Amino acid sequence: MLCTECQFNTATTSEGLCGVCVVAAAHAQPAPRPGYMSDGRPAHLRSPVGLGRATVALLGVVIAADLYSLWAGTVIKGVTEDLLAAYAGTGFGARDLVREAERADTLYTISGWLQAAALVATCVVFLCWFYRVRVNAEVFEPHVHGKTRGWTVGSWFVPIVNLWFPRRIALDIWDASGDRSVALDRTLALGDASTRATHPLVNGWWTLWVASILVGRWASTNYWGAEELEEIDAAISRLMLADVINVAAAVLAILVVLRLTRMQDEKARSGPLTGGHVSA
């Protein structure tokens, strides 16, 4: 039997109420109504599949740009090491190698621009997808979200906050989009961290993403401040390490997007929803 209050969740009490409505009543919150969020703003369930596919495709472009940058890094490191050998009197002529170094530097600069372009395009589409799955998640389960909807995009651009707010939002979306019993446990626990399920995929992705940012900034600072050949060679190695971490983070991001998109698509098609029909 459906809950007599929200007409969405299965009734679990003798009064004919579901667990979500029981919690909402206990805290003087309005019960979820069809087509509305817990804050009263209208919302509609929309398919995340198209945006999910576009996000995955662009993450693939990011991986390709990082791999190209890794190859360009090996080229410039090879020339740098040859220059060091030439200046030590054990290699080829330094003048010819300087021209090779200039070409390698141009190649590496191009790889950097490609990485930047791929990252910007991916960020735009990813944030559109992330916002859509957040709205869908609130339609599924309005009372499990610890951050307001505005933080879904804004949290990525606020310094310090962007190191953990997006992850928290992603976990709330994951719980709301999965098994209803998990979201209900979260709601009944009222934020008790001891009751939260583990999220190895999201946590792995987020750990690598933060690591790639921190290592990338450290390596870039070293690269732009390098003057001697030895310093340039060391800085390139650090930038390549950042690229490797970024590739791993992008792979896990693809898995997160695919899994979460599938979870929401399956949940939307499995039964009655507060947000109504699924629109493209």
C-alpha cells in the first residue's frame, strides 16, 4: 500500500505513512509532493542518459589529451637529457640540440593547450550532468541531502570548500538514486555518519581528482620557475606524474558517471515517482 500522505513510498506504519513522511512530520517539514522538491520549488524528473554519454565521451577526450601530453613529455625529457650530455662533452652538438629542444617545447606547449581545452569543455558538460542527477535525486528522495541545490555547481568554484563539498553532494545523489532502503536509513539516521554506506568508487575518484589538482599545481609551479636544465627535467617528470594521476581520475569518473546514470535510469523506470514521467 502506498503512503497516504505522499502517495509515493510504501506505507510502513499502522497509520499508513512511509518512513520519510514520519521523519518529515516529526521535524515539521512538508511531506514530498508530486512534482515538488522538499523546499517547495517545482521540479521534474529528466533523463540523465544523454548528458551522461556526452560527459563520458569528453572524459575520453581528456584522457587522450593527457596521453598526448605524456608522449610530449617523454620527447622534451629526451632532448633535455641529450642537452645535459652535450654540455658535459659526452653527446651531440649542443647547437643542433637547442633547435630540437625548441621544437619539443612547442610540442609540449600545444599539448598543454589541448589539455586545457578538453578540461573546460568537459567541465561544462559534467556540471550540466551533475546538476541534472542532483535534481533527479531530490525527486527520488527529498530528505537525504545535506547541501542545498545551489551548491551542486557553486561548490566547485569556492576555494577550500571545493575539496569536499562536491564529494558530499555526490554521495547524497548516490544514496538517493540507489536502493530506497539505503536512502531511508540515511533519512531516519538524521545524518548519523555511522549509518552511511561505503562508497569506494566515488571515494576513489574523488581522492585521485584532488591528488591530480594538488600535484598538478605543484608541478606547474616548479615548471614555470625552472631555469636550469636539471630543474626543467625534474619539473617535466612531476607534470607527467600529474598527467598519470589525472588519467586514473578520469577513468574512475567515467565509471561514476556510467553507474550513477544507469542507477537513475533504472530507478525512474521501476515504479511510481514523485517527479512524474521521465523526459528526455
